[in-house]
Amino acid sequence: MSGYRLLAAVDLGSNSFRLLIGRVEGSPLGELVLPLDGVKQTVRLAGGLREDGSLDAASRERGLAALAMFGERLRSFAPEAVRAVATNTLRVASNAAQFLATAEAALGFPIEVISGLEEARLIYLGAAHELPSDGVPRLVVDIGGGSTECIVGTDMRASTLESAPVGCVALSTRHFPEGCVGREAFEHAYYAARAIFAQVAEPFAHQRWRYAVGTSGTAKSLWQVAQAQWGADELDRDALARMHAALIEAGHVDTVQLAGLRPDRRPVLAGGLAVMMAAFDELGIDTMRYCGGALRQGVLYDMLGRSEGRDTRAITVEQMLARYGVDRRHARRVRDTALALFDQGARAAQEVLQARRQVLGWAAELAEVGMSISHEGFHKHSAYILGHADMPGFSRREQAALANLALAQVGGLRKLRGLIGDDLGWLKVVALRVSTILHRKRDDQEVPTPALFLQRRSLRLEMPKQWARRFPLAHESLLGEASAWSEIRVFEKFVYETI
């Protein structure tokens, strides 16, 4: 990516879809990403969630139209220069997978559904690049359409991250239908939000943060009203109380008179105000500054870090290897052989191969994390850990791929039907299983890498006859592996031979 001076982030939020294009420029303090172009489309995706948990057709159409517009702007961008992330609504929608398939076609780039904690990490990364490096702990609160992320951090390092499933669109839709706002309805919304914040507030009670910062649309909108209506420099309890009183008196979001309130924020004003007041009270906030850096900026800086060798995913893998006591030397031998096998048979575009190769390498290193629970059925424990652990930097899709490979490393193959998507996916399974067999002795002895040939969906493995005579158990295991693959007929032909 180092050859690209433009990077693009696409944020599929629960309220708005946004595109941010940044220009990478050098400075005495390192490379910076300067905003070059931005596009916002108000989609209100969270408002389209039906009672059965699915997204309605109207919200899907609005989302696809926005992404098609973004795709036209990004047509000249290389795949590795664009990252698209989806947040809370697409985390919870029951038909998210179907929507994402058409959404990726409209945008022209893959879309990652990220966890709430990963969203919080990226939000803090974006905010930290806008805020001063003052060495002072701060609380960052980002109220979105469907969730609110809360982070305590100092300078560039986040120490506590939480994601609360409450946001301005969801709360407005549920408690203020048609924009009507009554005192009782507002109290219900406020206490509903407080109840959710109460579930995540405990870690923040022990954090000695010195000041609070709001990011994204709700914080910006409320801060602009406080500034324009009452001349306040920061958002405080008095300004929130005055907005609440004005809203209750008006009785409707379309008739309330507040300077600085943009028309596109009116439909979610009541829900956003209720969430902000609940956050102030549950987290102990008295005043809040506004910061323009958030998720989109965080995505751009995370991409820049990856291009410069500071990939958060690699750091996460290292931390997990240490946390679960994995035998690193053995894990890396398995990884190196698996990657060598994959490279012999993999054919695809370079960026696709690089992404698949990374996942295979990390899966091979982390394949035995489940042994920290039990040696019996360890591959199932590994799959559960990799599928459900908080893994900063990884998307849900990447974690699912890691979990599936961990499950696939040993045992029967029939369990994998429906989990492995394509030929490259099956090749990764072959590479990991064969490498696991070859390194089963867990010693430092040199193991020859099999020759692997994959042509027209026929796969052949070759090992030296001399090796087979020296290691008859491993040889028999490879024969059994070939027989197992032949039975499920994923490949039209699967042969293991000695030469």
C-alpha cells in the first residue's frame, strides 16, 4: 500500500453511511492522513429494523443507493487502499448477510462487520489523532444510531473499551414515533438508555479520567445547539436540561426552536438527547468537549499503520499466543509449512492471496489456543475462543475464518461442509491439516515440504520415499488424509504419492 497516497474509509453506520478520502502526507512527526473529500448519506438503517430483527426493504434500498454513489467515487482506487466497515445494525440484523452480498457488489469493495469493541478501538484511534497528546486520561463517548461506544485512554493508547447497544435512531424509533415527544415518553427513553449504560459503566467508575470528549453526529449536533443557542463552549448539564425543556414544551421534533439544529438531525434529536443525558448521569460526566475525529478517521489511520508494518491484528495474535501459553516454536513451524503448501496451489489476484495467506498464517499460529482448556477436543475449544474472543483489529468475517480453520485442523471433514466457502478456503484447510500431521512429533527435526499440485480441481501431494520409510506413522497419516478427502469429494481427485 506504500505506493498509494490516497486512502478511503467507508462507514456503514446505523444512522448515516459516510465516505472519507484522505491524503497521506509526511511530517516531522511521521505520516499524517489529511482529509481530502467526504460524502455523507443519511440512511437511518437502524430505523428499518423490524420486530423480527430483519432490515426492511426501504432501508436496504437507501443503503444500496448510498453505496453505489460511493462506489462510483472509488472506482479508480486499488482494493488495498479502501476499507469499509459496518457497525451495530449490521451486527444484529437477521438478514445482514443477504444485504451485505448486494452491498459489496454496489460498493465494489469488501465490507467488514466489526464488533462493538473493535468499533470503540477505531473510534478512539480517530479521536486520538485529533486530540492533543497531553498525557491526561480522557473519556471518549460516541453515540451512534444503534450503539454507543465509551473509551478511556491516554494519548494514543486506549485502556478501557465498551460498547452499549443503545443509539439515537433506535431510541427515537422506539419511543418517539412520528417525532412526537411527551414528558412520559422521554422519561421511558432516558431510563431505558440508563439501564443499558449501567451494564457497562462499572469499569469506568474506577478510571480517573480528567475530561470527557464527544464524537460523531449526536455529540456534534447537541454541542452546536449549546454553542449557537446559549454561547456555551462545551456541552454541559445545564444545556442538556434546557434542550430537554424546549423539546417537551414543543411536543414535536419538527416544531422545537433551537439555534444550530440542522434539519437532518431533527428526526433523531429526542433519542440522541435521551442517550446523552443517560450517559452524563450514568458515567458521571459534567461537561463534554466535541472532537471531529471518530470511526472513519480511525479506519484511515489503522490502514496507514498496516501499510507501515503496525498491524493491530498481528499485535493481537502475539498477545493471544502469550495469554494462552501456546508453544510458539511449534506454532510457527506449522505456520511456515502450511503457507508453503498454500503458495504452491493458490491462484487468484495478488490482494486476495495476501489476505487469505494472512488468515491462514494467523490460524496456524493460534490453532492450539484451545489446549489451555483441554487437550481433548482442543480444536473445538480453539474454534470457540477464536470465534468469540475480543480480537482488536479483526473483523467478524476474519474471526469466523480463523475459527473454522481451527475446527478443521483435525478430525472429520464432513463437519466443514457449509463453513468453507470456496476452493481457496479448502486449500487452506488442506495446508493446515497436512502441516499439522507433518509436525505432530513437535521436535526441531527438519521436515521436507510436500510438493503440492492443484490443477483443474485435482490435488496431488508428493513426499520423498526416503522420508516415508523413516517416518511410517506420518506417512500412514497422510494416506489416511488422502482417503478422507477422496470420500467427501471436495476435490474431483485427491492423491498422495511418494517419489
